[in-house]
Amino acid sequence: MKRQEKKKVLHTCEFPGCSEPAEYRAPKDRSLRSHYWFCLKHVQEYNKKWDFLAGLSPEQIEAQLQNDVTWQRPTWKLGMGGSAKVVHGRVSDKFHFFDESQLGMSGHYNPPQSESRYSRKLQDAITFMELEVPFTLEKAKSQYKKLAKRYHPDVAQKDASLFQRLTESYTAVIAYLEKGEE
């Protein structure tokens, strides 16, 4: 023989004049953090009348819809924000997807091969060191010091290959400047 268990009533319906057990939650506002407790009949009635976007202007509604498209997560244009920081100096970018100068933005210099007077090795060095053309010896030195703090394995707990690449880039830039071509 099975025993029937009675459900514990934790809440009473909050609808005025109702004393039925409340098993259903309904949001009080857009924050969705606080709730009313209703019986089935009254939660259905409440849900038919409740409007999440009530009280918002058309501009606020549009902003809410746009925010919902990306699941309330931030986004960036290609070559900005997250992708540029992750890819910079580590990926061969033959089509210049991450080249901010091609997108009309200030940032890293990475000219197309056909337009550059620099060798590919020097272009990579300039890009990795985040130098803007034209650059001077003083600018190259200060940029090296800044990046050395970022990439040094003892200080920043980074991969030693990044610091080695920085050193190689700096050497290439200095060799170019010593020729006096800039």
C-alpha cells in the first residue's frame, strides 16, 4: 500500500482575498529578483496581464532587444577589443583582418606587402612592438621597455617565447634605425 504524501504549503496566495496554497512564482518587476506567490488560477491571470517592457520608451525597448540579441554580453567590431589583443603579433594576417589601420582606426601599423618599403621581417617587428610609423630611436626604446615589462617571463609569468620575439623585434628595429633610413 502506497502512502500519499501531502505537499507542504510554504506560501499562501498573495492575490487579494485568496487563501489557497501558493505554488507558483511570478516576478514583481523587470529585475526578476523578487516574486509574488500565487495559486494556479491567479498566476495565470497575473501572467496574462504582466508586460516585461511596460513603462519603457521605444528607444529603451530597442536597446533591450539589441542587448538580448547578444545574450547581454559585450561585443566588439572586428580588429578591436578582445580579438586584436589575443591575435596581435601571434598570427600571420595575410588578409589584414586584424589590421586596424585598414579599418580607418588608429592602432598597430601593419601595411600591405605591396605598399610597404619595409621587409616582411621589419614589418612584423614594427607590428609586434606596436610602433607607429614614422618612429624614432627614443620611441623604439621606450616601447621596448614598456613591452619588456609585459612579456618578461619573471615579471609577468608569460611564455618566454614572447620575450624572445620582443628582443628579436627590437634588434631588427634598431638595426634598421642605425642604417639611417628612417
